[in-house]
Amino acid sequence: MAQKIRVLVVDDSALTRQVLVSALSSADDIEVIGTAPDPYVARDKIKELEPDVITLDVEMPRMDGLTFLEKLMRGHPMPVVMVSTLTEKGSATTLRALELGAVDFVAKPTFDVRKNLALVAQDVVEKVRVARFAHVRTPFDLGSVRRLPQVTHGALPETTDKIIAVGASTGGTEALKVFLTAMPPDAPGIVITQHMPQLFTKQFAERLNTLCAIEVKEAETGDRVRTGRALIAPGNFHMKVERQGGYYRVAVVEGETVNGHRPSVDVMFDSLAEHAGKNCVGVIMTGMGNDGAKGLLNLKQKGSRTVAQDEATCVVFGMPRVAIQLGAADLVLPIDRMAEAALAFARGGAVKPPSSAPTK
């Protein structure tokens, strides 16, 4: 019999601890070995109990969750799933937690906590399972990211002949940061689907916009895909890319979840296979599950060049693994080489693959 995942629940709310313990204990493969009402108690219990995963509240007395997370990752790195409120402030704090090394997060409702936390119980269970086998990483040093050279000089063109399309999930916020900060101001238009709830995607886009040479924004229906801009699908909505005359535009739509997600990477990739084909470069990054794998294969079959993130640099080698198994990836690269490869493909150049990577 496989060993159970040993979890420590850290939250100052007795009600939240009770609901999380109940949800996690209902899974046959998870054992809650303890709880803690604040980081000081948690620190002692981590030493005593040696959990595999901890769930960590963001807002706590005596020491806030971010300060504790930073200390934990510096001295005793381990898989952490954050529990955050689904608010604008909560989303900004959670993004910082992901920067500090948290594997993932669960959005905690701000009203009728008992009833609504029960609704996210399965989400908590799944994210703890993924966190157990995630690659825990120290924050990436953005100062080491080399910005790729600009080709266009003067005013940027309003159109983009090529599109770079990126799909990501767990671990994707940091991977996308590395990818996008490397892009020069004249990079082709970029469209991104990152699995995230509402509010979080807007905060994420605004944060990236302050770091990158290109514009980064949460997508709205009618936004042009143009040179020097990256559009991120808003949480809880699919994003499709359509051709209108000489331009590509995005459409933000509702609809059923696809592969359990909205937004779905497959929805975006399939729209690009239909409307862009060989004018698109498809990129799939770290994440659990298989969303985007079939879409990437569809893109490749329509003439797109494709890149998948390698296992060594993924937080969770799920989506890229399935894409590679399907034969959807032209290249398999570490995160710090993916921007260079995508840009070279978009500009019509060749990319030298690692010796172990599949080639087209």
C-alpha cells in the first residue's frame, strides 16, 4: 500500500482548519498529521512531524503567511499550497507567494466560509496531491534573464504576421515571468492562457507589465494581437484568436469548462490552428493534467512550430509530458531557453535543439 501524503494545515481560523482537515481526511491517500493556528506553532510542528505538504493561510496573527513562507523556503524548502481570499488584495498577495516558492494556491471564499469551502474541497485535495511531487524551487533571479535583441527600430508596426501562443498551469506564473521578461519590445504578438481564477489574472498581467519590455494586459474581446503586446486570458473565460482582415483579434467567451478548465489552453490553441496555422508558434509550459497537449498537436499538424518545457525546469511535468508523448513538440527546452526558441521560430530562423530533444 502506498504511503499517505502527510499534511500540516496552518490557519488562524478554527473553522477553516476544521473544513480543510475534513476535506483532506476524506481522501484515502492523504493523512492530516497536525494543525497550527500560526507560523510559530507551525515551525515547531514542521520540525516535529516532518510533513510532506503544508497548507498555509496568507493572513495570520503574529507573523503573516508571506513572511513565514519566505523564511521556510530559505531554511527548509518544502511543498506549500497557499489558502488565499478571492479578493484583489488576496490575489496580489498570492502572486507574491508563488514568487517566493509556493507550489499553488486555493482561493478561499470571503462569505459563508463553511458552505463555500466545502465546494473547493476537491480542489484542495487535488492541489495537495500535485504539490507532494512538485519540484520545489527557489525564486528565479530575473536579473539573470537576458533580454533578446530587438530587430525593429523606430515605431512598432500595428500588425503582427506571427503569433506566439503559450499555455501554462501550476508553476506557470514564474515560468511566464522568465519567458516574457526575455522578450524585446518588437516581439511578435503573444497570447497566453494560464489557469487562474478571476481577479488573479488581472493582477498577474499588471505585475508582468511593470517587469517586461512588452505590454502585458488581461485580454478583452476585440483586443488586437500586435507586435510588442502579450494578452492573458481572463480567469473564468476562454480566449480565442480570430482573423479579421489584416489583423488578429481575441474573443473572450464563456462556455463549458474544457479539460476541467476555463480558460482552457486547448480552446486557445485550437482557435489558432484554425485561423493562424503556420503563422503561429505554440508553447506549452509547466502544469498538471493534459490541457493544451492535443491543441499543441493540432497546431503542429497545421504547420506551427512548437516548444515544450523540459521536466527539469517544470514545477509539475504534466501538460508538457502529455504533449511530448503525443509527438506535439518540435523542441523540448529548459525555461530559460524557451523565449529564444519561440522568437527564432517566429522570425523564421533555426533553433539548435539539445541532443536529447525531439526535432521536427
